[in-house]
Amino acid sequence: MNAATPPTPPPEANGQPRNPLHGMTLEKILNELVAYFGWAELGERIPLRCFTHDPSITSSLKFLRKTPWAREKVEGLYLFMLREKRRGGG
């Protein structure tokens, strides 16, 4: 018995339409966080040297790309920021 194979959905249907991180670069995420919180609050919320001592996008990206656990914290804060914006908190 040979069952028909269901058609493969187009790639965009296989994407992550409800994932707000999908298609976002780390640089774009970091720029939005800095614009929303500023470096001082970002450094308080995620105490990383690259946010608290002479912070810059370039040095932060370099560190975050090499440090998966720190990147996860940044992505989590970005998702929090999006929820806050949706609720009208920012």
C-alpha cells in the first residue's frame, strides 16, 4: 500500500511566523535595546562589562557573538521589551 505523500509547504510556511526573533540580527536587537533602555539601564538589567564599561555596539556584538549564554539574556530582554511595548509601557 503506497500512501500519497503530502505536499511540502513553501519555505515561508515552514518559517517561524510567530517568533519575533526570526530574521532579526543581533546588531538590530542590540540597537533597539540601547534605544529603548539606554546603556546604563541595559547594564543594570544584564550586568555585562561590555554594557557597563565604555559600552559600544561593536564591542558588545563581538562579546555576544562569542558568548551564547549572554546572547540568550539579550534576546530574552528584547522579547520582554517587545511585550512592554505592546502593553503600552514604552
